Amino acid sequence: MNIIHIRNKSGYKTEIDTRGHLFLADEPIDTGGTDTAASPYEMFLSSLGSCKAITMRMYAQRKNYKLDEIEIELSHQKINAEDCADCETKAGTIDKIDIKVRFKGELNDDEIKRLLEISERCPVQKTVMSEVKINTNIFS
């Protein structure tokens, strides 16, 4: 079980502690924050992207692929569900995440295709795509 401690003392700047790794989250100035750190959505995209990169790297190492570097760009936006032809939801808004991947190394087309398939199996993406139950309670 992963336990992360979050502390917000004022404003939107928030302290995060996970296994002794300390970092911050905040909101951009235009949404009322002080822009001292990445926003929660930016951290979410970072989690997804880094999970995909790590998953692909693990696979490439096991298969002895000549992979030098993986670059991933992610973006998130809210879109009208009616504008999404291949979405199940047809009313309201949905979250759309676009992901672009670039590989550096000596990879053939089949290896690239396989790495992209493997990236879809990263644990963070599997969590996002599955049913998730969130319980929020008071602790002392």
C-alpha cells in the first residue's frame, strides 16, 4: 500500500511527502495559485507518462532492444462528449489525454509497435482505465 502525506497550510501551495521524497503542488497564477510548483493535473500527467516510460524501458531491457531514449509529451483537456465520435459518454464533458512518444535508438517498426502496445499496460494507465473506488474519511 502506498501512503502519501499531503499538507496544505494556506492558499493552493501544497506539500507532498512520499517515502521521504518531498515535493510541492500548486496552481498557476491565473487560477489563484502562486505557481511555485506543478499543478495536480500536471502531476497526474507526469505519473502517467513516467509509468509508460518505465514500463517500456523494462520491456526493452528484457528484450535487449537498442533503445537509447524515450520522450513522451502529454496534454490534457476537457472536451464536450458530443465532439468525441469514439467515446461511450455522449453528454457533458470528458477528459481527453493526448500522448506523443518518440524513441531514440536502433529500433525497427515491429519493436516500436510492440513498445507502444506495452505502454498501454502500465499500472497507472490500468488504474485510470479501471473502476476506482475512493473513500475519504477523517483521521486523527
